[in-house]
Amino acid sequence: MMAIALGGVLYAILGNGSQMVCSEGLAASQSVQPENRTVPAAGSFGTRRMDTSKFLSAASIQQKQSRGPVQAEAAPEKIQALVVPHHSLAGQMAAEAISLWAYAEDKPTAVILLGPNHENIGPPAAVTKRDWSTAAGPADSQKELVQSLIDQGFAEEADDLFITEHSIGALVPWVAKYLPGVPVVPIIFHYRYPSEDFAKLMEALQPWLEDGAVILGSIDFSHGLAMEAAEEKDRQMRNYLLNQAWEEIARLDSTYLDAPTLLSALMERDARDGRNSLCILSNTNAGRLMKNSQAVVTSYFTLAIGELK
């Protein structure tokens, strides 16, 4: 990845040709070496762990892992939330974004993983206390936080939904790889889960976030369009993102993204905290990744929210 500054805005050119854009001017380029990480022993796996191998195999992790060292200067200094794709084709984009937390001086105490319930069945907001088995190592559940959400009525336990839900299963392995030992809190939501309920959930999560937990939003963007049309939707989405138009985003359909009220809630929380810190780290689509401009595509953004430098 190469970083250049144009007109006071830093652009980081990623390996796939997509760009990193922040709405603020940023500091000079600096290469960051990732720390060596130790994966917990496989013997710690329990018999009731969720298996993610069908979503992300060991071979896929090897192929799509972050290529580090990377230049992370265009991301916020302290990343409190990331948005990454869950489509396996865009696995390297997810890996590169999530690996930024591995470079942080203070590692997250937990990763709250929020994603769409693609089947749109079961409770409106569902959680599991099951631990996870991944090709990158185990990932445990932060059971105290999960139970707290159940007790307060913010979510219901529904283990079976997570067996086939790729919005969670495709990302837990990257958490296990880059943040070994950090527990996860997976929550999935029905399409257009109400914005007011998201606001209440964010308020309930606030003590945990203040204690060092981070949010990982699992969101794919434009669905079901030809590449040219999807890229036009992405241009409109960029304007919404950089103008902090979270109310408008909540009303968009799947030709823009698959979890509009989730993204809106993350942006609203950032705006109400007075930061307006959202950065676009990268953006591309399946047609460009497959080098097939005639394909019907899904598009992808990676986004970071946190404390700007």
C-alpha cells in the first residue's frame, strides 16, 4: 500500500487499487510493523464451539491475510469501530482493517461484532454465548456481556442462527488471528432493525466501550446491480458517509447496503459524541476483484471510526 497527500487529504492506495480517504487532513506517512502474535493452543477448544471453517478455511486465511507491514496513518489514532465486508471474496479487505487493532498500543478488551441476520428469522436481535473454533485459532465469547444484553431485553439467545450466519462466521477468524485471546460478542439483527432500538443498545454498550471494547460492523454494500450501476451507488454512498448523513443512510435499500440502520447507528453514535471521525479506508466491488466488468456485483467499503490524530 502506498500513501500520497493531495490537497491536505491523505489517500492510501491499496493493493487492489482502491483508496483510503479521511474527511480530515492527516499526518505524514509512517510504516507500522505488526507485533508477533501467539495463538492459544488448539487443546483449549471446547466441544460446543461454533465451527467457522465453512466460512473461512485455513487456505483462505493464508491467501487473504493482511500483507503487512502496512501504513495505517490514515486511520483514526484510536479506532473504536470498524465496518468491514463479510463476503468471502473481500476477505483481504476485512483482514487489513481488523489487523489495524493488532497495532494499537491498547488492545481491545472485547470485540462486539454486529451484523445482519440474512435469513431474517428468529428474534429481531439475536446473540449466542457459544465459543468459536476457527482455522486461525479459538475465539471465546464474552459471556458476561452477552448475558447482560439478554437480561436487559436487548437480545435473545438463539445459537442455531449463528451456525449458518456468514456475517459473523466469516469475521470471527480474523479476530482470532489478529486479536488472539480477545473475546467476541456476536449480535445479529433483522433487516431494518429500528434505529431507536439501536440507539438504546448503543447506550447499554457504552460502559463496555469505555472499558476498552470495540465495535466491528459486518456490512456489505451495493447488492444485485451491474458493476457500473453499483459504482454509481458507491459514489452516492461516499457522499453520505463523508457528509455524516446517517439519517439518510437509515432509509436506503439493498442496492446501497445490507444493514442500513446498523451503519446509521454507528455514525449517529460518533456524531453525538462530537467526533464526526469516520474515515473511508477502502472501496471496491466484486467485479473489479474478479476482473469481470459484466458481472452482477456486491460492493465493499471498509470504514474506521475513532479519535483522529
